[in-house]
Amino acid sequence: MSRTRTALLAATALVAGAAGTAMAAVPGDVGAAAVPCTVDYQVQNQWNTGFTASVKVTNNGAAKSSWSVKWTYAGNQQVTSGWNAKVTQSGANVTAANESYNGTLATGGSATFGFQGTYSGSNAVPATFTLDGVTCNVDSGGPTDPPDPTDPPPGNRVDNPYSGAKVYVNPEWSENAAAEPGGSRIANQPTGVWMDRIAAVNGANGKMSLRDHLDEALRQKGSGELVFQVVIYNLPGRDCAALASNGELGPTEIDKYKTQYIDPIKTILADPKYASLRIVTTVEIDSLPNLVTNVSPRATATPNCDVMKANGNYVKGVGYALNKLGDVPNVYNYVDAGHHGWLGWDDNFGASAELFKQAATAEGATVADVHGFIANTANYSALKEDHFAIGDSVAGKSVRESKWVSWNRYVDELSYAQALRDKLVLLGFDSKIGMLIDTSRNGWGGANRPTGPGATTSVDTYVDGGRYDRRFNTGNWCNQSGAGLGERPKASPQPGIDAYVWMKPPGESDGASKAIDNDEGKGFDRMCDPTYTGNPRNDNNMSGALPDAPISGHWFSAQFQELMKNAYPPLS
């Protein structure tokens, strides 16, 4: 790992297995003399309302004859008893002081103590620990932490890379769009460049390489500022719950991901030739959230997702990407954060935020490597539902009880993204992090767009009659019939939102509607079959997919025409 001396070595949060183990520790490749102390916090056992934990503190400073470790809980945790330390709590603040028999703490020495506690809601790992007032797990800039000579020179990142900047127009996508009847109306819109396999980095099947795109970005930039959007999308065992977007790397090929995919991308992005670009990376769509929602013992579990949770390669891969790409001064990392119809439920929201923190502090990464998060990438969730709100009640029932909302806490992407941002800041991410929302396919316009609330006969008629999003279920994700282009890309549209973006290029298929042989590792997913009657992940609804679709990422003219027809705001 390489970092400037002022960067935080934020505590790693690991949540693994049914036992609910959690851990906070400094990454192991940091020079001990540069870190005054380390704290390893592990949840040993956890049940509905209680847990036990073990804490190991290691002193890297001068020897001590007594010690005191302190931390603050972000959630509703309460210590009830302790052992091998005097553990007390005042409000959210916890103090663990030595017993008479274990007060000596030599340089390099450790002490371990434990406690039992209660909790409600989430049982998040504390973000910060101190030993006798000194913050642990933080690089103090000691002599054993030399700079990495391979790192590019330091640079100044701006708060919002989209502010005052043009955004790169992918000429390959633009050409496809312009070739469609009526497509010239949007062919100049900026979209993301997807690096969806190793070959894409150097240009696959005659397509532009990453360097080709960056060179074109410099041409488009001229004398002003320009954002270049690139999607990092090639994790081992990628997207374990959706066969259509499976990738080329097997579940265990983490080393290949690092050395043959991320490392070459970093080398290219770090080329001083491209230092004047604002490079926005969208890091690994649709994988981390699966470790919350699609693993055992849930009814929505898949064997592939259980494998990826067990081997940890999603967390390792995302952490490695954030660490390496975050070293490039003009790179802004945005981590995928699913969408409200995936992670908006109580069971998913907090657990997902904690998982994002875990990945952001794995493999040498820190929260400083994360500039923000992106919601709704390649999805269809409406930006803002105007005709009903989560607090509404109809016929004696809350909107949350409707079949469509189904006890979710959020009804649209804007409310979800803003709430998730607040949660992530509470967990230790920078208070200036920004959110992106992909609006490429969530307009839901056209003749069927509601103009007011639904009938108040029941909570279902109220919600279904007023909602813009016309999918059968928010779990439907493949080539949705009736979808439209959403808000055009723009910077700073709402508080906490850095930009609306078209990270998913409209007109590129989500997956094939029937099995098609290919050399890209992409399987046939029944959710892309318009005759499919569903599964627990979409409450056994019809798929809502368009027919005759090609494999994911390939041009789908019928979808593009559907998106233009149903665009909102409408196309002129």
C-alpha cells in the first residue's frame, strides 16, 4: 500500500458468516512504527438482541504501566459486562481500562479483553479507537512508512468533479445512437465507458482501447475541464445472482483480477499525459450488495453468492481497486450502491452500508480512497415519485404496506441516495462524499405516465395508480418494457448529489432473451426472457423484459427506440 503521510489507515470492518464476526484492524503491510497502536475488535457471537466481543490492543509506542482504550458506538449498543478489563459506558462512549494484573503494556506488547453487550438495529463496528488518548490504526508518518516511488505526484482533487466540467461523449456509443431514427437528439450525451473484461482495456473486437478513449477525451477537453467516466467491472465471480452479467473470471481468480486487470488500468490512468482529466471510476456494479441480499439463509440466496461471501473476493477486489486507483491524484472513485428497490429495506440498508465500509478498508484501501457512491446504475428505479410518499396512509394502511413498496423505507432513488449518503458519513466516510444517480433509463414517460395520485380505494390502488415506475416489481432489471430515458446528465442537481449521469449507455442490452453462445462469459438469465414468471427475488412476477434481445452490452435497437419513445423529460 502507498499513501501520503496524512492519510488515514481507517479501521477495516469485516462481517463474515452466520456467526456475525466483525473486525477492525489496521492493514498488515503498514510499518508498525508509523502506527502508534492497533486495535482488533471482533464480534465473537451475535444473536437477536445481544453479542459478545473480543478486543486486542497492541502498543507500538513507549512501554506503559497502565492503559485505557476508548471508542464510540454509532448505533444502539450497550455493554453489560466485561472481563480482563474494567469496561464502562456513558452514552455511546465506552472505556476499557486495565485490571491490576494486566496493566503492563510493553512496546510491541498486546492485551486482550472481552465483553458482552446488547444492541438494536445494526451492530456496526466502531470507526475509531484510542489508546490513552492516541488514535489507533492511523498512520502517524513514522520513518518506516516511506513513499512509494511508483505513485504519481500528489494532486488536488476538487469537491465535485462534475462541477464546471464537460463530460466525455463516447464516440462509439454516439455513432450507434446517431444511426437510429431520431437518435441524433441524444447522440451528444455523455455515457460511461465500460471495462467489462481484460481484453477491453487494450481494445477488444476492433473497439477503442482505454488509451484510445482517454486520448479522445483530451481532444474533447480543449482548454476547459472534462470528466471521463469509466466503469470498473470485472470482479471474480461477477454478479453472482444474475447469469446475464457473469464475467470472464472465476470465483477464485482474484490474483488475475489484480495483476491483469486493475494494475494495467492504474498504469494507464496514472500516465501524466492524462493528468488534466477528471477521471471518475464507477467501481464494480452489482456485486457487493449480493453479499447482503442473496446469501444463505435468505430465500433469495444463490449458491454462487454463498461462494463469493465465503471466499471474500468481492471485498478484496473492490478494496484493491479503490487502493490502487485512489493513488492516482485525478481519479475520483465512486462505489456502486445498488438501488432503493434492492437495498432500501431495513434488513438491507444498514448491513449494506457496513459492507461498503468493509470493502473500502480492505486490501490497503481507506475511506479516503472513496469520493462517493453511485445508485441505480443499469437499473430503472424512478428518480422521484411525486404522487405518493413513504409517510402516506390510505384506507387505514401505510404506503409501506402496499404490494409495490412492500415495507421498503424508500419509494425512489433520490430519497434513497440522500439517506444512504447520511448513513455512510455516520459510518466514517468523509462528510463531503457525493452521490451519483444513473438516470439513463428511469424516466418512465410516454402516454402512460400518471399525472396524479391513484384512487384512494385501497393503498394498492393509490400507489399503483400514481407511480411512474411501471415495472411489475422493483426486482425486475432486464431490458424493461415501457422504460424511458430519464433526466439528462447534469452536475449538482440536488443536495448531496454530485451529478445525474448516464453511466449505463442507453441501447446496450442487459442480457439475451434466449441462450446465445458467446466468448464473453455471459450466461442466459431467465429474468431476460419475456415469458419468465419470476422467482423470490422479484416476488414471482413476470420479468417484464423485451423480446429478441442480444447478449449484455451489445446494441439493442428495439430497447433504444423504447427508451426514446418513453423519455421524461420528453425528447424534442
